[in-house]
Amino acid sequence: HTGYTVESAAILRPSYRRFTMLQRLTLADLEAAISSTTYVNSADTAGSNFGTLTVCVLTMKNGIKVVGTSACLNPADFDAEVGKEIARRDAFSKLWQLEGYARADREYRSTTVA
């Protein structure tokens, strides 16, 4: 067996233990960080060229905007509410990644001696 186990990694790198103890990021944490949610699609903008595209913009309390999109292949199947739900899920997925990175980076910086 040539791979590292969680236990061997913890022994080899003491900082590993600190990362495994990071506070968990929850759905409530992310929801609390959102200031507003805006949707744009053809149902919202008459005469637009959006077609079946739906855009969701999550504006965070710090001003950063996270964008998600969805599009329906067949215009006859387009449902604005379904498009909004899928676009929000897309934006939220990006938010998980961004916030997860930010938390890990803060933890790393707080435990690293300059």
C-alpha cells in the first residue's frame, strides 16, 4: 500500500489536523451571506433576445455578485420558474466553492507563521 491514509497524513503534517477541524460551511451560512437575488429571462423582459436563457445574480452582503445560468433546449418546454430554480442552483454551486475556498484560506493564514 503506497497511499497515505488520513491518519498518516495527520502524523506527517500537523497542519492537516487544523484543516480537518475547520468549521463546517452550512446552507444557512451561505443564505445569510446573500443580500439579494435577481433573475432575468425572456418572461421578465418582453421583446428580449434571451430566448430560453435564465440568469440568476446572487448579490452578496460584501457586494460581490455570483452568477448562475440555465437554458432550455426546446423553447416550447420553457418554464420561467424552473429556469429560475436551476439558475439559482448553478449560482449557489459557485458560491459553495468560493466560500469554501475563502474559509480554508482564512484558516490557513491564521495558522501560518509569517
